[in-house]
Amino acid sequence: MRLLSARLIVSLIVGVTLVSLCTSYYQVLMQNQALRKDLQRRTEVLGESLARNVERDLVRDDRPALQRTVQHFANREHLAGLAVYDPQGHPIAITQTLEPLITSAPAVVTLALKEDRDTSAFLKIGIASVHIYALPLHRGENIVGSLAIVHDSGYIRSESLRIWRETFLSALAHVFLIVLITLLIVRWSIAGPIARTATWMKALRTHRGAVRIKVPDLELFRPLAREVATFAESLNTARSAAELEARLRETGESIWTADRLAVHVQSKLEDGRLFVVSNREPYMHTRRGKSVVVDVPASGLVTAIEPVLRACDGTWVAHGSGDADMEAVDAHDRLIVPPDDPRYTLRRVWLSKEEEEGYYYGFANEGLWPLCHIAHTRPLFRASDWKHYQEVNRKFADALLEEMENTSRPVVLVQDYHFALLPRMIKQARPDARVAIFWHIPWPNPEAFGICPWQRELVDGLLGADLLGFHIQSHCTNFLQTVDRIVESRIDWEHFSVQRLDHRTAVRPFPISVEFLDAAAEPARESAYEERAGLLKALGVEAASMGVGVDRLDYTKGILERFLAVERFLEKYPRYQGVFTFVQIGAPSRTHIKRYHDLQAEVEAEADRINWRFQAERWKPIVLLNRQHSHKEIEPYYRAADLCLVTSLHDGMNLVAKEFVATRHDERGVLILSCFTGAARELRDALQVNPYDIDQTAEAIRAALEMQPEEKQLRMQRMRKLVREHNVYRWAGSLIGELCEVRLEVAEGGSEAFRAGASVG
């Protein structure tokens, strides 16, 4: 600490001295400029007042009068003297004090006569510093001579020396005070907190201290505090993972964790490198006021893929959609993420407003989305949108190929319906790459998919992949039937693969899931009853029972049908009026697409109509929370609800159902689940309903509220066991592991011949 204090004191002395010198230099410079300008201004005023009298005496050729005039002004402050010259530069009249100094006409006088204009200059004559101002004298249009006004400018230097002297004394005083204050700060505000932090870190290392980092004393050292906090969290995470692994070994269980996923993928990749392509980016830079913040979009995909990329130093290629994203990247549109613990590369691709409108909102979400979801909304296919879709797929392909350059064994994982053309583009350029695409939405039957004018191009693009993943087996079957109908290929129904253009594509179901946290990792909370009462009170509602729905405001989610079921339930069972409230968390989505904009208005109108019909003084049947909510804000509603309604009209998986189950550590609550979701194939203990059957859903609400606690617990235990064992890390491990086992071969002449490994079939 003594060494630290000495270094600080020496640094401060040097720093303050340098700052004082720079400040003094600037002050002296400004003072010199001000004094020079003042001298020039006074000289010009004097010259203008004298010129007329001198010109009159010159015209009359009255030299004695000229001498008297110049001698009369010789005693003014800082005035060294005056001189009058003829047109040839010979002196006519000059003050006695100036005569020994100036023996010939100065250059400024010659210049004033030559160019017929006022001229001035600061000069050194002998040891004297002077300022000479020369102005031509006229008789009519003719120059008859020149007047030179000479001032002693030495006082300017004297003033500068005075400023330097005063600044030096001031700097000495500042150095003394700053050193004294610094010693006090080091002793009271730094040495103490550092010692306490060292004690805390020792306790943490030896596992005898608190597990949560909180070091308010390090407020002065924010970067150090952040690094210490990150270190503590990493240490705690590693310790928790080790303890969990030990418990699992003890019980003979094999649960997938982020650490296990990372190790698994590293072993599969060997010396290869993983590249992920998605429309949504894992980190987004947005501007809030004058500062830029980093947001993490709520996404199960980020949860699943990030541990892999962190472990293997991979690359994630995504659309840079944040309004401050461009400020965060380097010259190659890359940055290292996460910001607090850099592990892998994020490559951002930029899209124009027209490209985003055509590719994302147009073809992907007004065309493919309704086409693949049987939800009675007509898909719109425009040639301009298709053109943008092709261009954006090509733009992402070019960015990905650039990132893959000089990589010997690239492994590419493409995400979702935004990039159906990408696998073929990548495979054509890099046949040595292993390419998989996971289709996160349903795949319809061949008749429905036949609506798309570019069905052949989409299917051909997808068949460029080595591995194509869907959520459930029926979607795989629909895809193969579509392939059989529209492109020339050979389908192996036994192994679910397609042979096209000497290339084999395996088609597999990989049911996606959510992260499952052990109850032991969760902090202690109040009971579901107390939490429910607090949530309803905050909403201004009094009710004994609560249901919850969590969805984007999308026409595939069955929100209107859900509201009708709540209305029918209250009609059939009036005893629940004033008792049961349904809370719908509905995040606005794609609102500038007309169908979504209209749906939002319809949902709000339907909630208002039902509330108007049943609402009592401090109770209403439906509470619509129409805004974006973070996962942290949603979790209390999951924990407190008596039931969760998931009534999608058609859904690839629906992770809300699994999130609700994963959150219920109390093993209570009932899940009411649409039979048209992928999750319905796994969560058999949910109350499954046809969302179009309003009465059936209403009966399910009654059954959930009146179900015996033992049955609720048994159902929830079985569903939680399934979600725990088939979590999002297992999904990612299965998908990437199977892709890494694909065997690639290049036939003679450079054509591709790809065969799946043993696990692929």
C-alpha cells in the first residue's frame, strides 16, 4: 500500500505540473494575442487622427511643423516615437528618441508606400521589441509620403512573465493540497474496501462466505467490480454444476446441462468449427437516451446454442437489427460476445428497409408462416417478396462463406423458415461443410404446401442440407410426402432420408424444449397463494383463482377462442363469477402487418366485451396485459396460476407449455393444452383440448380448478420429469451431435456423394 501511495503521489505531482504548464502556456498565448490586438487597435486610431495633420504639413512643405507634430506625441504611453518619410523612403521628420534606433526606412514603411495600404509588424530592433504601424499619406490621388508609428511592445513580454510566475506559485499550492487529499482518499476510501474485498474473495474461494457477489465499496472501480462479480458468478456456476453432476452420479441419472452440452459438442467437433445462422441475433445494441445498452432477446434458441458457441469459439451470423448495432462492430461487421465474458464471434448482416420488409415481413411472415400454420389465414405470395427472400438468403450465404474461409471442417446450423434457400447455397460453395437446418414451425401436407408458387425452389434449397430437423415425426412425414410430389428424388422411408442430385439429406424429429432449473438453485419464495394475491392486487382485481396465458398476439395462438372459452365457463358455472380471473399476457407482434394489427384490435375488443358483460365492482374476468414482458416478469404468473391455457390452433412445439411446467417447483397447477401443438405429443398429463371446441375448453377450465391436489401433483411430477430429462440442452446436443456424425464423400470429377453415418441411418 505504501508503494501504491508513493506511485499515486509521484503521478499526481507530475500530472498536476504538466496540466499547470499547459494551462499557463495557453493563458500566456491568449494574453499575448489580446495585448497585441489592443496595441494594434490603439495604433490604428492614433494613425487615423494624425494622418490628416501630417498630410497638411507635407502639402505645405512645412518641415518644422512636421517635426513639432511628431515630437508632440513622443511622450504617450508605450509610444517609442513617430517618423514621416517621403515617397522614396527618406526620413522627413522623426522623434529624437527614435532617431538612433531607425537609421533607414523599415520594410513595413517601404511596403506601405509600394502597395498604398496600411501595414503593421512586430519587430526586434537591437534589443528592443517594437510594433511599427505604417500608413501612406496622400495629396489627392498621389502618395506624398508615409507615417510610421512605433510602439515599445516589451511590456507584453513582461506581462507574460508575470503570468508564468503566478501560475508556478499556484501549481505548488495545488500540488500540496492534491497530495494531501489523495493520501486521505487512499487511506479511507481505497485501502479499506480493497482489504475487505480480499477477505470476501478468500471466503468465497474456501466456500465459507456468501455465494452472491455484492461489493458496494468498489463503486469507485466499476470495471474491477464488474470483473470481480463475473468471476464470482462463474465460480458459483461451476461449483453448482459440479455439485449437480455429483448428485446425478449418485442417483444414477443423466441430465443434460450447459456444461455437458459444451463438452459433448467439443468432442464431436474435434478440430471443426461451429457456425450458427439465424434471423434473430443473441445480443442487440440499442440506444436509450444518450447511452447504448446491450439487450438479450428472449429466445430458447439463445439459451440452447450459446453454451456450445462459448465452448468452441464458434461464429453466430445474424441480422443486425438494433439501432446501435453498427456502432458496436469492427470493420468486418464482427464483435466478440458476450460483452462481459467474450467467448465467440457475432457476425452481423445488414438489411435495407426494403429487404427486411420483403424477406421477413413479406415472404417469411405473410407467406410461409400462414402457409405452414393451418389457421385459416390466407398466405400472401408476391413476386417482389420472393425476390427479396432470395437476395437476403444470398447475402447471408456470402457472409457465412466469408466467415468459413480458411476453416477446414465447418459445421453449419441454420435456423428456421427464413433461410430455406441457404443450405443449397452453402453446399454448392463448400461441399466439405456439414450443414443442418432446423425448421421451427410445422410443415403442412403436400396439398397445403402446393399453394406456394415457389415450392420447388424452397424444397430444393432445404435438400441442400445434410440434416433437416423438425419438432415431431408427423412434420417429417409431411415434408417427405411434399418432396415425393414436387421434385425428382429417391426417398428412403425406412431411414427417413432423401437422395437428390447425388446428395443425401436425413430428416429427423428433434423436439425442442426449455431450460430446466433445479428447485435447489432457485431462491426461497412465498407460496403460490400469497404470490397470486399480490399479483392480482397489483392488477386492481380481487379473485381467489387465476388462470394465465402467455403468447405473442398471433392468429395461430387461439387467443380469441381462449376468451370465448372463459366466457362459456362463466356462463355454465356462475359460481365462479367474482372468483376466477384469467390473465392474458399478450406481446404485440409484427403490428404493421395488417392481419396482426387487426388481430390486436379484435383481442382488445373481445376482452372489453366479456368484461363489460360480467364485471363486478372489484373483479373482472379477463385482464389483458398488452405489452412486451421479460421472462423475469412472466415467471411469477406461471408460479401463481391455478392453470395455464395453451390453446394454439396450430403450433410446431409451443414452449410456453414447457416453461409453465418447468417453473412449477411446487408441483401444483394444471396445464390445459391444445392437441394441435407439438408439445401435446410429449405432455400427455396435460388436459388436452380441441381449441375450436369452446365447450370442451370451458369444461377443462372447470376440471382444472376442481381437480384434487393429489392428482395435480402426480400429473405435474410426470410432466416435470419429462421436461427435465428432455431439456433444451439435450435438444441441441442431439441435433449438433447427429450433424457431426454425417459422413461426407467427394466422388470423382468433384461431384458430391454424401452418406450418413451409422447414427443417421
